[in-house]
Amino acid sequence: MMHVLVAVRRVWERRPRGNPRHRQGALATVLLVGLLAAAPGTARANVVADWNHLMLRLEPTPRFTPHTRGAALMHVAMHDALNSIPGSRRYTTYLPPVPASAGASPEAAASAAARWMLRSYTQTVHPENTTLLGQIDTLHATTLASIPDGPAKTEGIRVGEAAAEQLWTARANDGWNNPDQVQYTFPTPAPGVWRPVPPWPSNNLPPFYWWNRVTPWTMTQASQFMSPPPLDLTNIRFWSDVVETWAYGDSQSKVRTADQSLAAHWWGTCAESNFGSPGLIAQQLVRDHGTGLYESARIFALLALAQADAIISNIENKNTWNFWRPITVIRQSVDPNWTPFLTTPPNQEYPAGHPMVSGSGVYVLAKFFPGRLAQPLRVTSAGCSTRTFLQVSDAVQEVVGARIWGGMHFRHSGEVGASLGEKIAHWVSQRYLLPLDEPLSP
């Protein structure tokens, strides 16, 4: 088998290379206050995007799993606050609308909901992060400063806080902190079976392995969207995938382009896009297209709901199949000294989590911004680089490739993950936060 794989890798390395699809943009680090000060007047209606940018700091990287819960808490609270206000509500709420008076300031309601939720989350999950608490208060004060004082502002703040508190209470005991103290049992070692890989210790548990027991946000159960079994080890497609990851994901790869290396880092190590890439994409889209406050809130909330359920589903799938990582099969079957370009995550391989979870969010966005975009979508991750997409769904294909170029996944795993993400996106967007035929009565 080894000499066959060596030959196939040589074919991969001799393949003609096309020009990279994307160009590296300028590196940029945008401070929150500077971003708000530089924003044009029309962006003021996008207080939702401003809060999303701050929310990316809610969890330290690479805590992708709890980040999805925090994002859903904030964005759904903002959406429900806006759509509780009589006379201006446009979409059905996730929870019942909270009592509100007509004329309440939507901007005040949205900001108050975000502040209440992010402060509660930070004080509960990361009380040590006092810096973030200060940034939360600063953004809220900046937002309120642009709203005239008066009853509308006061009522908007009350409505926002009420909507956030209602959702916080509803999700407080959803299982996020493993209250049942579920224990993890390592699978019996065998070919094709996952085991911890370097640099992680041999007894390292998969992070958040219990997350499939978290109460779904929209799904009927964690197992609602199950993948087919991973490829059999005798399947030629499996070994073709092994060769591709071996060649492109090698730390010293001769075939991975500079742009592919950038993409691997953008989706894998950059502080914001590592786990917040769909949110960054959404921020840019709503600003590029001048999307209004209510529709922006709905877009971000649906994106967050899809991702929150996708990670629950992904961990259910990973725990079911317990499939091994490329570093394991390549070192055992081909090259004992092979080193991946990026660090392999400390959990099971199949189906790939980033294409599934980020894919679910991106596919939600593609429903609002379909087809080829009028202008290229350029998305910058702070302190990292810029990725450019001609249509929103191109981002899904890139993250599938990025996990191969990073050396941590197989192509089939990424494609299956993306397919499951698309199904979840469709499920959420067809059933939740739907347009109202007419405003609800007070």
C-alpha cells in the first residue's frame, strides 16, 4: 500500500497549479471605538453588526463550541427585543414577545438586550474577564448616546433587558456545563478508530464531548441530522483522501500554495475567523448592502441558531463514529515522521466540524444574499488577512479545503460536514423567525 500512496502523492505534487482564487489583503486590526467612529451614518442602523464584532471576544480561542451558544443567546435576544415592539415588529419571535409599548426605541432595545446578555454570560462563564465587561458597557453607552433621551429610549432599554432576561432564564439549564457530570469513555483502539494525537497527551479528553446533550435550539433532538458512516478503510476514495491530505497538509508541502496556507490559517488560527468567520462574513454583507436593523437582527439570529444546533449535531456525530485523524493513519501507514501544517484539534475527525458549523451559518447567509454578488465580498480577520469571495457559498468550499491544507481533515469528511450544515440551515430558516403577515396587536 505504501508504494502506491507514494506514487499517487507524486502525481498530486506534479499537478498544474492554477492562479490562486483569492488575493491576500492588507493586514488590519480595528479597534472597537475606531470602528464605531469611522462608520458612516447609515451603519448606525447596524447596531447588530457592532455588537456581533464585540461578541467575537466572548470566548477565548479556540473555544468554538461554547461560542455558538453565546452568539445565539445574544443575537436571539436582540431579535426578540426588536420584534416585541408593537407597530414595528416584522418577524415572529423565538420566545413569546415581551410586554412593550408602541414607540419604544428599536436601537435602544437591541443594544440593551445585547448588553444584558453579554454581561450575564461573561459574569457567569468568564467572571475573570473584567476587560470585556468594560468594553460591553462602553459599546452600550456609545450606542445610547446617539439616541435622544426620553420615554422611547427608556422603554426600549426596558424591553431589551426583558427579552434578554427571558431567554437567559429559558436556556440557563440547557446542559452547557455538563450538570450530569457525563464521563467520556475512550473507544477501543483499532484501525480507523480515533485516539488522541500529538501534541495532546494520550489521556486528553475531546473538548466539550458532552455537548450533544445540550438542549437543541431548533432541532427535535441531537441525532436529527446524522451522517452516513465514514468511508470504509478498503474504499479507494478514502485512500485518495489520505494522499491529498498527506500532500497538501504536510508542514513542508510542495503543492500547497501560499494562498492556501493563508486560508488554512484564516479558518484555523486567526483570532476572529477561527470560530467567528460566518459572523465576520455577515457583518460585511449587511454593511455592503445597507441592510436595515430588523433584517440584520433576523439574519444574525438565524445564523446563530443554525450554528448552535450544528455544533450539537456535530458532536453527536463525532461521538457516534469516533473516526481517526489524518496524522494517525499517515504516520501508521505512510510516513512515521509526517507533521501537519497546523495543530490537529483534540477530538474525532468525522464529520469535519468547521465545514459543518461554519457551513450552516454561511448557508443561512446565502439564502439572503444568493448567487454572484454585485461586488466581491472582502472579509478581514483582525490581525490576520482578508479573504475574498465572489458568492457567499464559496466560503463553504474554502473552509472544506482549508481543513485539508491545514492537515487535520479528509475531503470526504469536510464535504459531509458541509452537507449536514446546509440541511440544518434549511431547517432553521424555513421554520423560525418568519416574516409576519401583519404586525401583532399590542
